[in-house]
Amino acid sequence: MAAIKLMNNSASFSDATVSSNNVGDLRRELELPAGATVNVNGTIANDATEVKDGDFIASVTSNKTGG
């Protein structure tokens, strides 16, 4: 189990506990769309990227721009 900070299509991070060991497992656990971009600690991650306690993980499913 990993205690992470998760931002999943929201404006802020929230506490989450996940059983995933990597981003690929996390996609399945949280049912994230295959096309979602996942960042771990501010860096774009691939499915093999490890998920550890204290990580900040953000998932974005659309590319919204403008203001």
C-alpha cells in the first residue's frame, strides 16, 4: 500500500491510499482512461514508473488550454 497525494481531474491534491506498485497498476486500480496523462512528482510518467509513499500523482484526461 502506498499513501499518495492524488489529483484526478480536480483542482487540488487529496490523500489516497492505493495498492498499486506502478502507474500501469494505478491506471487499472483507479480506472483511469488509457489516454490519460499521468505525472508523478511533476514528471510525465509511463506505465512502468514506480508508485511510492509520498508521491504526488496527477492524472489529466483532456488538454484544456486558455483562460
